[in-house]
Amino acid sequence: MADNWVETTAGDLRSWADERGEKLDEQGAHLLLDLAGREMGLAGPGELTPEALRELLLEVFPETVVAGADEVPSVLDAMRAVAAFLGESGAVPAARAAELAAEIDRLAPEFAEVVAETDGAERQVAAEVVAGLMEGDGVALDDQDAVEEWMRRFEALPDEERYARAEEYLRRTEELVVPPVRLAASAELADAARRSGLAAEVRALAEWTGERPLTEIDELTAADAEAAVAALDLATPRRLPDADVADQTDLPELDRLWWAATEAEVILAKGGRAEPGPGLHDLGSDDDERVLGVWVRLLDSVAVPEHDPSDGLDAIELVQNELTGVLIHLYEQEEPAGLDELADALLGHVTEAYEISDRAALAEAVLDALALELDDLARWGVVEQAGEGGRVLTPLGVWGVRELLLADGFAAPVVGELAGGSAAELVAGLAWHRPETADEEIDGWLAVHDVKDAAADLLDVMRGGGPGARNLAAAVLHRVGPEAAPVVRAAQEHPLVSPYAALWLNAAGDPAGRELSRAEYLWVFVDTVAGMLETAEPDEAVAAALVDAPPGTEMREMVDELWRTDHPGVADVLEALGDHHPDKATAKAARTAAYKARSGGGA
């Protein structure tokens, strides 16, 4: 139905403009009409009121359309043409048309501001995406010629392909984010690295090796390998029982240390001869940066001992191929992880990546192999015991795993790094924080920002951001002191901010505070759940939303009203409630309301 009136009105508008010889942005006018019908659910042009116009220009358009600040005059002119046509054609009364024209003029400065804010955010995101795509294609961003050539080729691609590449980049970028961690001081980390078992074992191997001949593939001879194991008193639980040592690889623990030492240049192995490398000196130096640089290269080697799956991997090799996943699991966990938990997670990934004939036998073998790896990591100073049978990363392990993640393109934030950023950067960063570290970040940010400036910046984020950003900014705003009251009072006129400003002022005991109207209360509920849906699965978002929601019959009555809420995300919120609300009657009511919201009122 909406498509019919939109197309009919757009065609009549075009004819109307042609008859008068007036210039018309046909595409812009059609877009505005389409947004009014499709996004706002207006059943016809007669439902366009000054209030609906305000929603269209200040909420729906910025959230739906990517437009530049330079396009604002054209958009407003198209809207003026629509209003004039509706009045002259009788689609709305002449008095209404005059009200629409006056409202357009009143909204013009605010519309320009909202579009400029959105445009700036969009441009920043676009620039980050383009830079990421370039780097993914191996283009150095400081090579101007290469950048320009890449841009020429990228812009020549069909729109669909460019959009697909950008969406894939954003998806991968979101997946490559790990929770924020706290890092120990560099001096403490370097001291731990010097004292670690990994440094000790590699240093001992290098000092024992000294200068000696190697095999033609730059490994220790079989005799030297056995002698090294004896001299270093190195345990070799992975060695095959009663097997002769034909070469260094028959002693897996020594082989792993050897290649770690050579990768980090603690030992130089080249041309069939070994000698001490510069890394040996750096590993024991007083220079913290040098020590940590060598240590993380050692960790990279021992934690990622790659084995070729085509060779037929045993349980030990399977576990070693997946060891980085174990380290990431430990990095992301809030609580110590037990051996069984880690083995289950690893086995789940192994069974997805490889064809497994006997899962039960593999599970037992994986458990044993993982126990060996965790023992090594503990000895090397990467992992330590916590609680009853639990494992956590040591502070050095946290730092080292983070360095490996950064090298692999992950975003790995650190607690405290948002304090000096803008409100927009704070809100964007908080999306990845757990509650306890989020509180720490907010306290740190507020401590270094003037109260009124902080409130003004947060309100700007709320005006220009989506529901998720608005909710986070509002949560931070509630931690701002009462000195910000004048700034919050002044923001009450903005439709996206007004309910949150009222809540803040009411909580602060300010005379301008007030209780929300029923419509505002419902809008805030929808906005809150819509924000949760941006980063959480629908079932998780609904569960979180219901913590503070009214119970039973009151909730069902609220759901019955929600479809009328003036919020672009209301249908999505109702669908999530319909799919995941635990009460069947409420879920059914939500599904019915979602249909009404989608159809602009239902039958």
C-alpha cells in the first residue's frame, strides 16, 4: 500500500513541477516520500504533519541515509517542493501545507547539524574501512602512488562488489576484537621475562650449543641433540618410547626450543654452523624493550608450532596447531579455566576443522596432550594455576598473547586507554568492555574532563548516534555531577535526547526534572532494547531488557502499546520480544504488535 501512494505521489509531483517549469530533485523527493511510507509507516501523504516531518528529518533520514553536509540544501528544497505540491493538489489542507513549510524552515539549522554530525561519523568509518581494505591488499598507506592506483581500481568496481567488500571487512573487524585487559608495567614485564623458564631454557640451549657444526638443514646432529637434552636436564614426555634418535625431530621438546631460539636469533644457525646470536645478549640485557622483544618472538615460535594436516596429525600435533586458540580462550575468560573446559573448547574446534573417526578416543588423547602443553606454558611463565585446577595467563602471558593478537590484526584494547579520548571514542570503546572495566574507564574519563564539557560532548553523541551509542552515552551522563544541569536543560528540545535529559534532571533533583510521559517511557524502552540488539543476540538482548521491565499483565499491556511508538527500531524490538519472551501470552502479543508496526497499523 505504501509503495503505491509513494509512487503515485512522486509521479504527480514530477508532473506538477514540469508544468510550472520548476527544478525538482526527483530522486531526493522520491526518497523522502519513500522514507515516510516505508520507514515511518504513513498510509498516505495526508498523514504528513509537522510532527511527522520532524521525525522524518531529524531521526529517520539521518539513521537511514548516508548524506553529505553539502546535500542539505537540496534535501530541504525537495521537502519544500513536496509540501507545496501537497497543498496545491489538495492532498493536505492549505493551512497544513503552510505549517509544513514553516516547520521545514525551523528545522533547517538542526537538520544541517544532525546531517553534519552523521556525515562526519560516516566519513570516519568509511576512511577506516578503505584504509583497512588497502592494508589487506598489501598497500602501504604512505605510498601515495600505490594508494591512488588502488583507489582507481576500487572505484571502478560495481557498487555491489564495493559494498560487499566493505561489509565483509566490517564483519571480520568485529570478529577480531578481544576484551580489554590490564597490563603490568614494562619494567615488571621485562623482569618476569628475564626470570621466565622460557628464557632460561633457550639461554641454556644457546650457551651449551656455542659454536658447533650442524646438519645440512641447520639442526643439531642426533648425537648432539641427545647430549643437549642430557646437559639441560630437559624432560621429553613426547618422545616415542624406546625409539632411536635419528635426528633432532625425534626429541620434540628440544626441536621446539631449537627453532624458537633460531627464530629469535638467540642462536644463529646458518650454513651448517651454529653460533650465539644477538638475541642471547638482548635476553639478559638491562634494556626492557629488547628483553621483551626477544621474549615475545620466542613465545610466537613455541605457541605456534605449525604442523601440516596433510601429513596425518596425531593428538599432540593437533593440539599444538590449536594452541593459539587455547591462549585466546584464556585471554578472554573472566574466570580461571579448567583443563576439561579448555579441552572441550579445543576439541570442538578440532572436530569442525578435521575429519574425526573416533571422537571418544581423540578426546582422551587431546586431554593428555593439552595437559603437556599447559605444563610447558606454566614452566615458561605464560600460564599459572588459579583456584582449584584453574588456569589463567600470567601478567607476562597476557602481555605476550596481546602482542601476538595485535600482530594478527586483532583490536586488543587496554583498560585506561580511553581516558584521554573524546566522548565518541569513549562510547565506541565501551562497547567492548565488561561491566567492571567499563566502570573503570568511565571513572578515568570523567576524572580528566570538565563536567560541563563532558555532558555537552555526551549529549552530542546522543544526538548523532544510534540507539546503542545513545544508551551508553546516557549511562555515562548519569555519572556526571550536578554542575552539568544547565547543559542538560538546554538539550531537552532535541527529540532523541529529551527523554534521557528528563531522566537525568529528575534523578539530579533539578527543578526542570519531570516524569516521562507514557509515550516517552515506551520510546526509551524501545531505544534501550534496540541498542542491545546492535551488539547482542536477540535472546540475550531480551533477557537483559526484562531485568527492569514490568512483570506479567503490565508487560503484556505495554507490548500492546509499543507498536505505536515513534521509533524506527520498534518492529525489530517487537520481533525479538515475540521470539524470545519467556511468557507465551506476552510473546504472542509482541508478534501481533510487530505485524502492526511493520504494516503501519495492521488490518
